[in-house]
Amino acid sequence: MASVDCNSEQSASADISSDGHIPHVKSSFGFTVYYEMSDNASDKLSEVIVINDKSNERLDFLEECLTKRKLDLSQGDFAESLLKEAEKIFEHGDDTSILEGLDGTNIEKSEEMGATICQYFLKGKCRFGDTCFNVHDKLSTEDTIEDESTNTFENKTNNIKNKLQKPKTNIVESEKSRKKPPMKTATDVINRIQWDEKLNPEHFTVGYLDRFLGIVENSFNSFDWEDVTSVDPTILAIPKHRIQYFKYCDEIVWDKNKRLDCVFGSTGSGMTIVDVIENSQQKQETSSDTQNVNS
């Protein structure tokens, strides 16, 4: 197979394509590789020509890359190996900048091994694995080429995420620690006094805010606890938000302004209305005993 002059490239490509005696392999990518062995040595590739099946034009970059490759012609199925090498170059390209970055010692090492170092393996992107015809050798840690732009972007992204997440976590924790527990409402207290069988409504007093008189106290049973809008004007009824405190006997057990809740213990007082009643009874018993002793 003679060398092809650039001025007669298309006609020569047509002649080569029509010559069925020239060794060749066809690729599924739409090109055909024509090759010729050297007459001087059986393990040397004399010439390679790659032709586009549709346009009948030569693919110079594939020819140049295959010529630079040190392929083992002594192996059994050389045509298949040549085709695989050509398809890898056609799909991935031939980035020679990887080899330019290696020093002389490493290049000599790769030449001694009889094959080109796989630049995609050095990048961690070779998808052929053990079947790759190029050398998969990490040579030295200094020669390993990383995708700096990707790593830098990923590192910066992770650092930004960490910086944003840490303060956010601290803020949430500090807000939780400073947040006060929810306090039971006046409506909750009214419902318990009305429906808890252990409580006697007659023992409770309600302190509420009058628009003209200020704080006014009345017994619990003197109020109508239905909806204010549905109650007759002659009946004592107040909006729930005007209630300031509740008393059990003479002791305040719920105070809105002081956030005191000894009815449910919702604000962390450690006491409930049951405890208040027991303490009140003990005081009464103690005082009665003292009076009996004095008498």
C-alpha cells in the first residue's frame, strides 16, 4: 500500500476502498482502517490509512495517533486489536499533553513496558479497565494528573456547605435553649375547673381586667363561660384574653403576666393544682391542730 499524496487524497481513498486485497477492518463508528505490515520485520506496522465510509475522506488524526501507538503485532488477532485502539482514539481523542507532563525517567519506563501510558487511567476516567491496551501504572504520586477544576469546585462547594450548616445548627440549638415552654391558656384552666371532678369551682377566683375599673376579682361561678356574643348583657361574661390570673382560695395558681402555671405545671413550676390543694389542706390541718392545743 503506497503513501497517498495530499493533492490526490480523494481519488486515492476511492482506490484503496475498492481494493479488496489490502488488509482492513471496518468500525461501527463509520470508518475503515487499512494497514500494511513492514517487509523488514513482521512485528512492525508500515502504514495505516483510515477512511470515512460516508465521505470517503481520510481521517488524518486517527492515522497519526495509530502510527504513534506501539502496538504488539505478534499477538494472534492483531486486526481486532488495531480496530479497538482506533475506536478508543476516535471516541476519547488522543491527549498527548498528559505524556508531555511526565519526566524523562517515567517516559523511559513506559517505553520499556512496550506501550503508551493511559492518560485516562491517570485521570481516573478509563472505562476499559484491565482490557485497555495502554499501560495502567501510577508511576509516582507526583505524576498523577488530577482534574483540578473539578476537585477545586467540589472542595469549595463542600466548604461553603459546612460553613453554612454549622452556624445554622448553632443558631437552632441556641434558639431552642432560649425558647420558653408553651403556657396553658386561660381557656385550658377554665375547662379543667369545669370538668375535673377533683376540683371545686367554688374555691376558685378569677382576676380580670375591666376597661374602666382595672383589675377586678369575682368568684368563678359568677361568670357565664359561654361565648360572649351569645350571652345576655345582664349576665357577667368576659373575653378570655382579659383574664389576668386565677386563685385557689387565696393563692394565685395561674398568672398570665408572670407566666405562672400551678394548675398544669406547663411553665416548669413543678406543681399542679393537685399539689396546691394538698398543701392547702395540710396548712388547714396544721392550723386547726395549733388552735386546739392553745385552747
